[in-house]
Amino acid sequence: MSYPPAARLEFHVRLAENWRDLADYVGIRPREQNEFGRGEEPRAIWNWLSNRGQLSDLPAALTAIGREDLARVFRSGGVALGSADTLYDSSALRAATVDFGALIAERTEDFVGRRGLLERLASLLDDPRFPSGYVVIGGEPGVGKTALLATLVRQGELVHHFNGVFTGVSSADKLLPSVCAQLILKYKLPYERLPQDVASDSATLLMLLAESARGQRVVVAIDEASGDGTGNRLVLPPALPRDVFFILTSRDTGSIGLYVDERRNLPFSERDPESRSDAREYIVAFLARHRAAMEPRLTAFGMSRAAFTSLLAERSVGNFMYLRYVLRSVRDQTLGGTDADALTTLPCGLKAYYAHLERQLTRHGAEPERQLAVLAVLATWPEPLSAQRLALFAGERLDTTHAVLRRWAGLLSLSVTGGEPRFALYHPSFRDFLAGRLDMSDVRTRIETAIEKSTR
């Protein structure tokens, strides 16, 4: 006997504390019940019945313990009671979603261009030879993948997930529950909660995608879906229902670790003519938006807007993260944007820009090694840190740590948790630079030592 996935989902979600009554009724011994994992009891009962070929007894057993509501779900072929318009308590679902509102707002604030890429994406999604599947947008660090995806999410109100240290989430444990809950809420599917095992595989996700796509296109956006070389890290379904598409971003489309039936790659490069044109448009838009702050700065440097735009467009090589860093450093008078020499000696490319900032520290008599050692802690720790914890892990004084955070503010992201400011590296390319510049094993050892001392 087999039941549709919807029936199993309802059973896992709604059995709740009645699991023990059901286990006793079907004859599962107390010793076996005690071995059930906490929160996994419905799944364990299901597997116990399935292994003995007794799933057909489930509706009668549910009726016997007073759960006729669940029994009717199985007798009706797995259709949940009520309709999509029924009022449900959505609090559990909303608690399962991860809020990326701040990230989306920040990344879309200065978004410009990418018209050609957006047209290619639209053509892919409308291609009758591609009825469902995965679109992987690939490009070098800093080329603007996250900003592009955030713009798609905002404009299309897409179900979405962003991986990374800034968000504090980077695995299927967060992705699958959040995406599944968003699907239920967005498409008004008749479920109040997710099963306990939602993150163990893609079965629940696949079922919800199929229900969501009845008569409409469903698009899910996932940022930084790069695999780790060991397989499909985010546990995504190998095949998708018709009219279901996942748009993923990755640094390298060739090493994403995604094993699926239907996939299209959509690469874009900072060296594309469109990227160079978009870079110039980005600079012009920033100068117009922040005219009150930028004009006095350019006057002090003895540079016209046209000269500044040409210089930056050339040196950025079409890399938007490079542009973001330099423009904000000039506007806020932070490291790399305090004088004309820092601008006229700008190198080409993002990686070279990080080394340029280190040279600026030396030029001003600072201690680059000591400051980079503090930042390396942020590159190692998997979530944003408060200034106090950062100082502890780095073995630095708190006032020195605050000074480092102020000086490097343009390359950091700031979030607030429980009223306390927390810091992370803004972009993973800076983490890569630090990993190539310092011995990160020494950094991890320093963190471990600090934690041990603090817990004594």
C-alpha cells in the first residue's frame, strides 16, 4: 500500500503528541518507541508500518485513537482538509523562513544595467525546449551576481535563499525549510507546518513545487549555490516538475556540484562589453545620487567628474564590487579614498585592489599585519561577530579592534542582533585575499585558544 506525498506530509506535521497512542495501538513495543528520535516519531512509525506492509491499516488506526481528521486525509487520497482560501495559523511557517529583506534592499539600491543578461534569462525561461530545470548564472567574484539575483527576487517576488556568512546561513538545514515554507505561504498551499525531516532530503520540496506549479510558472532563486566537490550540497531535486525553474548563482558553473537532468548555464564576465558599459552607468548614477558628498571630494582631488568616471571605469575592469569599494571610500573618506594619490595609483582588478589597500596602510604608517590579523578572524568565523567577541578571538584590545573596524568599514557589512552591532566581511573575495595573505590555520588556533581561556 502506498500513499501520495501529500498524505505523508500531513501525517508527519499533524500527528503531534498522538504519536504514542498510535504506536501503542499498532503494536510497537515501548522499548522500540524509546529509540525514536525526538521529533522524528511520526516518521519512525511510518517506516515501522511500511517495513511490515501495514500502511493500509493506518486510516483505521488513526480513527481508533480519535484522529479521524487524519484518517480522512488518507481515505481522500492525501488531499488536506479545507481549501487554499481557508484561514490557517501561519506562525510556524513564518518562523521557518529566513528574512533576507535587508540584504535584498542593500544589494538592489544601486543596481543598474545587465539588460542583455536579463534578456537571455527571459529567453531561456520561455524556451519550449526547456520546460523546467536549473539556470546557473556564473561569473567572477564581484561581477554582480548577488545584486542581479536580488533584483530578480524583488521585481518578481520570487521564493529565494541567499547563502553566506553575512546571512549566517549556508546549508540545506536552513535552505530547505525556508524555501518550503515560502512556497506554502506564497502559493497558499493548505499546510500549517513542515515535517520534522524536511531538511533530510528533497521529497517535501519536490511535492510542494508540484502543487505550487499547477497552472503557473514557479521560479526559485538561490544565491551562491556552489558545491563543495562532494555532490549536491544543497540537496536539490535532480528533476523538477513542469514549469518549475531554479535560478542559481555560482562563481564557477563548472564546479557547482549540481547533478540534475535539465540545466542551462548563463555565464557573464566583467570583461564583456556590456559589463564595461554598465560600470560607467553605475559610476554616473552613484555620482548623481551622492552629489552633495562627492563633488567636494573630487574638487579636493583636483579631478573632474568625467576624469574620475573614466579612471574608475578603466581600473575596475567592469567589476562592480571594485566600484562599490572605491566609490564609498571616496564618499566616506575611508581607507583608499582619502587623497588623490590613492586614486591615481589604483590598480586594475579586484584582487589587486585589496593589495593596494594594504600598501595604503603602510604608506600612512599603520600596521597592516596587525589589522589584517583582526580581519582574518571575520574571514574564519562562520557568522557575524560583535566587536567584543572579535577582539577576544583576535587577542586584541577593544579600542584597537574598533579602530580596525572603522578604517575598513567600506569592506565590512553591519547587522544588528539583539540590539548589538555585528560585523562580517562584505564579500567573499576579500576572505580569499586574506586566506592567501595569512596563515589561516594560525588564525583558527588563536580563536580556539581564546575560546578555551574564556570558558575556564
